[in-house]
Amino acid sequence: MTANHSAALALPAALPHLLPEDPNARLLLFAFRRMGAHGLKDAHAAQALMQAFGTEFRRPLTLLRAMMADIAGGASCAISIAPCCCRRITHAEHAMLTIVARAETAPDSARLLLGDLIGARQPDGVLASITVVAQAFADAGRPITAE
């Protein structure tokens, strides 16, 4: 097996899911990736939210920053993220989008998924942060329907 062939076989395992069809989930994923890789005050993430939400961008941006800080503080394991330009997503990114999509409609399911993702038995504080991000997106007419 050549190095290129083995690398090609590893890609689907590392990035098993396609990008979601939902443009709101893609926006959240972009900001999640940017802040996860470049910090909470990433200008590209802020710009994307400003373009998407217009003058009402501050609430989703601030809440997303708080969510990312809560995830980082509450996680006992690494959460894998792909580069922003990648057209496929990791298991962790897929789980996160599913959690956000279910936060308001199926909180028990979201709680279990989140606990598995961050390696915590009591993920309630982090789930609260995720729920307010989902509400902020929905209130602005951009609900996350990543499933």
C-alpha cells in the first residue's frame, strides 16, 4: 500500500460525515471551527455572524463565545474539529450539531450526547449554554436543523 493510498483510506474514518445541508448549521459549524482553532475572539467567526445576523449579531456571537468557553472548561477529553475549508465533518462536530438541534426539542437526548462528547456525567451547565445558542439562532430566524 502506498502512503497516498493509506492516507485516502484514513480520511473517511477521520471525517465520516458530509457537511450539513442546513445553511444555519453550516454557519454554526464555521464559527465553531474558527473559535475552536483560533480562539474566542476570532475575527472571521465574528464577521460571519455579523453578515448572517446583521445588526442583531451581538447576542448570538456573545452566547457562542460563552458556549465555546463552557465546552472547553467542561470537557475532559479532546473534541476533534476539522479545518474550516473541509467539506466533511468529524464525529465530534456531527454530535455537536445534533446536540444544538435537539437542545430545545429533545433535551434528554441532547444531554446524553453531550455527556458522551465532553466526557462528563453532569453536562447540564454546558447544555444550558448550548440551549441559549440554539435559542438565539432560532429567535433570529436561523434555527439549527442539522439532523
